[in-house]
Amino acid sequence: MPPLPRLQQAPEKNYSDFLRWLCDSLYRLNVEYDIIPDAERNFGQYGLLILPCLYAAPEDLLRAVDGYVKKGGHLLATFRTGFADEYLKIRHGTHPYLLTDCLGLRYDRFTRPEPGTELASDALPLPDHVPVTDWMELPELTTAESLCAYRHSVWGGVPAVTLNRYGAGAAAYLAACFSPEGLDALLTALLPRLGTAVPPERFPLIVRRSVDTTGRDITFFFNYSGRALDVDTPHPAGRFLPEGEPLGADEPFTLPPWGARVLRG
């Protein structure tokens, strides 16, 4: 009798996968960000701090995050944050460790979502179907408000995305991983509540803004598609480099397939 076939399982995702999950969404939304070293403790220069699966962290870092939000900062943290110390020893305190007051929640239960588990919300505009994947925590709220909940036969109604006002700041928590399309829609609605504007441009149009050594505005436009794109997003008046073709403020123009233009104000 031939052996039974082995079940094929999806490979386990690692930290880089979950980091890319968030970074790719920010990229598609044209939200620029910095990646800062883990030795940093003064976050006052940043309007929003994002902790993607900060599984291992020393206490002083978590206390610095708590103080940053209390003094008026904004935080977006995800599942698995603060779970272990810097030596990968699992914390024995309440999770998310040292951030329960800041996030306004606590949890001691987590699981892997079954097929068909989805994210649902009456507070935020999400797609009709947002599959939950890979990981889900089951938080209990203390002071946070639930923005999204699970759609599930057992865990239906349990908060999955929350927002908490803490001191002079605010902190949001993503207790689960879900589809990229759902994440794009969620961040579009959530980031303004955390003091971060979301530009009107969307992938495949990527726009980056900077200044040159003389202090003049430089705007980069990239078309990551095989079709021409009509660009009608806000921009200053200037000239395209290097040819010097003039362009009025907010004047629309066309980017060729896979094209790029540089505008100097």
C-alpha cells in the first residue's frame, strides 16, 4: 500500500516578512518613513512611531515608547510586540509588556486563524472581505476603543484593531496579520487619526519629495507600470530636469510607461 501524501503547509513567516507587510503598504500609500536603530530612546522628533512585531525588546526601550506617547507622540504597534526581553526570554508580566496602559489593552490568548477568518469594521472603510492570516491575538480592552473585530464563528466580535488615547498622545494596535489590500485600506483611514497624513497618490505612481543643496524643492515621480499615467497630484511650479521644461503649480502631466521625471521648484 503506498504511503499517504503529506499535507503541504505554508512556510512559517519570519520577522522580515511581517516588516515587509507594513513597509510595502506604506510604500504603496506613498507614506515615507525612517528605520531607526534600536539604541534610540528619544523619539520626540517623530510624529509617529511604528513597532512592527517588536518581539524582543529591553525594558528601557519599552518605557521610552510609553513615555513618548504619554508626552504627545503617536504609536502604531502590532502583534508580538514586547513578548520577550533582549535575551529572548519570554516575559512573565501582562502582555503587551509595559505597554498595556499605553495601548489600553491586555491579552493572554493567541492562535492561528482558521481559513475564513476575516476582519470586519463599522468604524473604518474596509473591503468587504479582509482575510486574517498567520497570527491573531485575542485582546481584552481596558481603555482602548475597538476599530475592527474578527469575523469568526467563535472569536467573532473580539477586537483586532484598537485605538487608545494615552496622556497627550494616542496609540493603535494591530492584533492580527491580514491581507495587504485590507492593510492599505486600514492605514489610509487610521494614520490620520495618528497625526500622519496619507498622500493622494497610490502605487503604481510613487512620489518622493526632497530639497537640493540650495534649498529648492525637488519632486521625484515614478511610474511602476506598463501604461501611461496622468499625474494630477499637488506639486510646486518648477522645471523638469535635465531638459528644463517648465511646469506650473499643480499642472497635470503624463508619465510614460515605466517612466520617471524629476521636478525642481
